[in-house]
Amino acid sequence: MEAGERAFEFGRYGDAEKLFQKALIEARKQFAQGPLTDPDDGETSSSEGLDAVMPTDASMVKVKEHPSFAEIYIRFGDLYRVQGNYSKAEEALKLALSVQEKCFGEGAAELAGTLNKLGQVYRAQGKFSEVEPYYRRALNIYEGSDKGDREEYAQTLESLADFYRAHGKFEQAEPLFRKAISERETQFGPDDQSLVPMLKNLALLYHADSKYELAEPLYNRALKLSEIQWGESHPSVATLLNYQAELNRMKGDFEVAEKLHWRALKIRQSVLGLEHPSTAQSLGNLALLFHIQCRYDQAEPLYKTLLDIRTKDWGPKHMHVAEVLNSLAEVYKDQGNFSEAEQHYWRAMTITQENLGPEHPSVATSLQNLAELYELAENFDEADRLYKWGLGLSEKTLGAEHPEVAQLMSRYAALQRKMHDDEDENTKNLWQD
């Protein structure tokens, strides 16, 4: 077990897996009720993982349940979870939970950590209906026992709170975040670095809920602790600066937002390099800020640089490239440069079709962008054709009652009125002549 944990710590996952296998075989031998014959005699294939040492033959001798088995299964669960093999992690952790329930009882403190890990694994797999019951059961155990690990308790509070936040359940998430922060402060003091992610996540909750006055001091506190821990030029500091900048942009304080974005960009560019995804994100944020302020001469070159980076990183036909093309097209459209906007919109739509298929809702969005451009350029016939095309796709994929379909229908109806008004005006002019 100790050798396996050491190998795991140093990222030697194959060695760790094989050592955990051998630990499980030894435990089975030690707690066997009678002689145990193992077909592999302790030699297993690391590629088979936990399955290689699980008893599958009903004729094998009975093995007494012991907490050691749970400890080994938990190690397997952690190992598989780190490697992204969530189905195997789930299997191992459920085995651990079963052993713990038999050895300690269903409400024992020893179960809480395993329940927390299972909640994380279910969330990673997208099995969202399974997540909350495991976190809730773990919290009930922590809160009803004096023996539970208080640090794990705080982590479980934050995990469930973050799950609620991600699903828009802000009212349920907020008290859990606050309780997690209070728990950490009680254990380690108000300046402990472990508070940073919790402060940031609660700030993100308030940020998403448009409670900017509550989010801002939490971002400031998290930033101060991060600067103390890592220094003022660390990428983690840049991440918090980015959140602060976006908060100020949404408040309409563009001057402060710009200063924060420039500082984040400088850190990321100097530490991570110009072509790093985080640096590219800062470029995109600055470009958007300039675009919103109609500072097109500053937004355009940033989007162009971002386009070059995305194309180099992901290839010319990736959806990240399509996103930047759409943003650049918006700048050209707002400048009145319709020919450039048209080229970029069409290129973005082609990439979207190739990646997502010709009937994906995102294709309908691209068609709407183009239709609105042609309408603005008074090319009503082409706008009419593209609106019809987009409506057909949207109704087919989203249904006639979907809000996006209703919005597109409204835009198309406005075009129809405009076209008929022009026809009536032309008829009137002809009659007058």
C-alpha cells in the first residue's frame, strides 16, 4: 500500500496500480477463512487493473470483510479518477463503500470521505441525479459526528455548493459556500491560502447572479491572498484579475476593466507565452471590451491576433476558430464594412457545418447572422432566403415553440414588413409619376 501510494504520488500510475493489486491479494490471503488459492499467485497484469484481482469464481474460499479492503478500493478509486477512468473509479469506490457499511454501519464517520469521492465521480460522468444524494449523505454524517475530518467536511460543502452553482441553484449554493468558508476560517484562520478557491467560487456565484456588490470584495480578498502566496505575477493571479475585469465590464466601469485586463494579459504573456490558451482568452476579453465601446480600431487587431493563435493551435477548421471569425465579422458589420463581415460569417458557418453537421442549431444561428447582415445592407432577397433557411433548421431541431425559433420568426416578420412597405412605396411613386 505504501509503495503504491508513493508511486501514485510521483505519477507512476502503472506501478501504483500493480502494487495496489498485490496489496489486495495479500489482504485477501490474510483475511481468508481457510486456505486461499489465487490463480495468479500474486502476479497480475497491470493492464487489467482492479478486475485482475477481484474474486469471480463462486467456488473460491470466503474472505472476511475488513476495513483494509475499503482502503485499497479507495486507492484504486483515486487512481482511476485521476486518470479520467470514471466508470472504474465508480466501481472501486462503491466496493469501498459496501465494505465500510458492513464494517462500521451506514451512518459511520468513516463513510463520509468515500461518499464525497463518489459524488465527484458521478458529477464527472454527468450522472447529475446521483450527485446530490451522495454529497448530502456525506454532510449528514459529518454534521452528526465528532469524528469526521473537518477539512473533508469543508471540501464536501464546497463540492455540493459548486454543483448547485453550476446548475443555477444559487439560493441553495450560497449558504453552503459560506459555511465552507467559515469552517476553513475556524480551522486555519482568515488568511489561509486554502480559502482562495472557496472565495472565488462564491464570488462567481454572486457574479453570475448579478450581485456585483457582493462579488467584488470576495474577488479582492481572494486576489490579496493569491498575491501573498504566489506573488503578483503568477498565472493564478491573472485568472482572478480576469474575473475582476469581467465584473467591472458588466458594471459598465470600462476604464477599471481595461486596466485589469491589461495586467492579466501582461502576466499571461510573460509567464505563459503569447500562444497559450489563457493568453488568448485575455486577448479575446480585451477585444470584446473595445468592441462594446465601439473602439473598432483597437478591437480588430486583437481579434486578428487571436484568430492567428486559434488557427495555429487548433487548425483552420476548429470551432474555436469559428467563434473568433464571428466576433471579427461583428466588428466589420458594426463598422459598415459589409464585404469583410460577409466573408467572415460565411467562413464561420462553413466550419460550423463541417464540425456539427448541416442541421445543428448553431448553423441556424450563423444563418441568422448572415441574414441580418444582408438585411442591413438592404439585400432583402438574400436576407429573405437565409431567414427561411434558418427558420426551417430551427423548427426541425428545436421545435416550433422554442424561444430561439420565436426570436428568429420575429426577425423574419420584421423583414417581411420592411419588404412590403418598400413595395407599397414603389407602387405609390409609380402611380404619382
